[in-house]
Amino acid sequence: MPSLILASYSAVMADERNSDQSARGGIMIPRDEDCDPGIFRLQNNPFKALGILVFLATALVVTVFKQRGRFVELRHDWVDMENKFEEPFQCPTAQQLGKPDIWTPNEHGKPMQVKVLVYNLYWWSLFKKRGGNRGSAGKLIRQHSQHRFDFMAFQECFNIGWVLGDAGLENEYELHQGPYGKCLALHRATWEVAKTGHTVVAEDTYWNWFGRRGVQWMRARHRESGKHLFFMNYHGALSVNSGGKCGGWITAHSLLKVVKDEGQRGDTVIFVGDFNSNLASTLLQELRKYLLHVYSGLVFGGVDNVFSNVASKSIVSTQTLGRGGSDHDAISVVLKVGQVDKPSQKAAPGIKRGLVALKAEVQKMGHVATCECNCAWNKTLHSCDRYDDSCCAFCCCGNGKFTSRKSKKGAVCKNAPIDWSVFWCGLMENGAEYEAAEGGWEQSQDHMNPDWCCKRCQEAKECKAWTWNVYPQQVYNASVMGHCRLIGGRVIRRKWRTGFVSGYAATAAAALAEHESRTVTMI
């Protein structure tokens, strides 16, 4: 009953106020009991109100100044978010791409020497997490800059001024901050920019998706010789050795089309980057049909590479410079166009280096892993729900916890799954189904994505190839699951089928790459 009385009283008061408002032509005049007396004091003292506003504005300026670094991070996060909401990349057809048209460089007139740096900066760890590690990447660049680099190409680079500032070289270079974490630096005293641009050529696979992938390019004139150079900087699509969702062949020819469309006949072409593909991939094997494979790094079997349209005689030097706090080596090449002829090398140096990288990384990966892990994190009820098939997940959550031995850090596990930090797939072909000869070794496993399937193949000594197919009515995204078939026999044919992904273990792919690499690129 009291609640009804209160409701009735509220309704009467509301009607009374509405009547007052109507009587005053729709203007509500506040009553004394509805007003904050502090407001009238401020109205009667405008200087006090102005002082409060000045104080608030000063506090805002101080806050913005102190948080300026955080605002820069947020700006990069917003850019990343914009990238993630772009339209999906539409894979071009072979007819749309046309035939590659790669020319030889103009060698008439004065010679032109070019020194190039290629460096994946591991940004999220080296700069975002460790604050630049006391300028370790910049110090590495400075150490090898007695003779200045003409072009510097960076991947995983979100502030090129920071990088060159740590090297003390920012005033000597024209800096170009590109999309998708790519940067270019051009030595001003030696070169003059003709035009620059960026072309999207690929997109990550749906099960390992971070976004679209493009190539940053620049055409520049050498001041002394007058010769032109067309330079491309690429950070390749994931998964490793897949070429992205369109596959290695389409991505390779998309990149070659950029050379044809944006370069000019007679230009020296230098194409560098972290391709996220090594010599076992379709992408690199296709590129070396048209360009000289000049040099390769060692990480992940040789994903950092340099290609060019020069002949082997133009290679002056190649060098691995070190990591400088990154998880990739910085690599450098020096090319000279128009020098006195000398006998050409029988094989491109990058092929030999790429094979060395493949074999070394395959041996490092092996078939099983040993790891020492701190398992203190798995004490809660659901801590192991998201089992990621890493070495420490096996040691702390899987069967390894029954066979591990205690250590100072926690536990040591042997014969564990290969850790993701060293794993890479030998070859991936999106949309392909492999068929094997009858009678060979086979094994089936379920509830995994294509990366896991390839990893399972590498962990089984009998396995050479694998085929994965998505479960029915699944969304094609990072959480996709499907059926994995491991193949130990000979692959006799390949069919193109939607929802299938196939490939080779790293051991088998390295052997195939060595066989394919016996052919020599003719420029």
C-alpha cells in the first residue's frame, strides 16, 4: 500500500509540473529546490569559473604530454585494426596475370654499385616489448655502415625513424614508412626517387590469418651513372611455405607482374624481403625461373632472400650481419652493374645458401623435441583447456607430465612434439588433395588444422606427405578443424578440391628442393 501512495504522489507532482510548463508556453522554469546553489555562485563569479577551466585545460595538456608514447602505440593499433577490416584479397587468374616479362639491366655507360640491407626487425618483441633493446638493431646497422647502404628494406617495421635514429643515420636517408609493417630507406646523396608505391599481392591462409600482404616498391635514379633501379620489399604471407591463400604460383606471378607494371625496361631489379617461404616452396622455385637467386638467410630454412635480374658476374659480395636482438639475421648484398665482364658463376649463390639453410634447419627441427619447462601455470582447473601442441604444453599438460623428470626450472621432457618456435612446414598447397600409391604407410588423425597436420607428418619418421580436409559446415577461419591423413608412400597425383590442403614434411620437401635446384636460372 505505501508504494501505491508514493506512485500516486509522484504522478500528481508530475502533472502539476507539466501544467506549470504548459502555462508558461512550454518553458520549464526550475524551482528553487531543484537548483544547485553552486551553479549560481559560479554565475556570480565568472573569474572563479575561468580559473577552474584553466586548471582543467592544464591538467589535460600535462596528461597528453606524459602519455604521448601511449598515443603513438594506439595510433599503430588503430592502423592495424583498419588493416584487419579490409576487404578480402581476390586471387587473380593466370589469364589476368599474363606472362612475366623480365628484362636484363642496362649495363652501358658508367657502372652502378648498390649496397642493400634486408632485415626483419621482430618488432613486437624487440621494440614494443623490450623498448628497442638499447638500440641493438641500430647499432648493428651502424657497425656495417662504414660504406653506406644504398637501400635498406625492413619487415615488421612500424617506426623507421626510431630504427635509423638508433643508428644515427636518419638525416642521411629518405625514409618511407609503408603499410603492413614495411619500411624503406634510400641514401639521399647517391639516389633520387622517381616514384614509389605499394601493391597488395597476397593474403594469409584462413587458418593462420593476420591480414593481406603487399609489396612496397620504389623506382630511383643513381645520381652518378644515371641508371635506374626498381626495388621491391616484400613480407610474405603465412603459413610458411604456403604462398598464402592463393598459393605459391599465383603469388609469385603477382609479384612478377608488379615488376612488369611499375618498372621500366633496362632498370636493374632488386627484390628482397622476408618471404615467409624458403627454397622448398613453390613461391621461391617459381621466382627463380625468372630472377637470379642472389642470397638467402638461414632462419626458418631461408625465408629472408634477395633476387635480381642481374647476372652472377654482377655479385660483388654477400654477407650475414647478425641478429641485433631480432629473431632474423640481417643480410646484405653488394651488386655492381656495368663492370668489366668476368666468367659467370655456374650456379646462383642463393641456391647453394638456401640448400644449406634448409638442411641445417631440418636437422635442428628433427622429429621430436626436448624441453625444460616451468609448469607452475597449470595448477588451476582449466589451465590446460587450450592445449597448443607445443613442447611445454605436452610436458605440463599432456602425456609428458607422467614421464618428465624434475629440474630446477620445473620439468624436463624428452620425445615431445616439435615446438612451434622451430617448426615450419616443408610445403603447403591450399586447395589440393594428394593421392598416394597403394600399399604405403598411412595414418589418420582428427581435430586439427593444416599446420598441426603438417607438424604431425614431420614428427612421424615414416611420413613424407599429408592431406587435410575441413569438416563439413565449418567456418573458414583460425579455429577451423578437420581430418588429417599422413602419407608414407609415393604421391601419384594431385587434385584441386575446395576445403583440402596438402603438402610435404620439411624432410621430404628439402630433398625435393635439392632436386629442383639443380637447374640454373638463366638471365
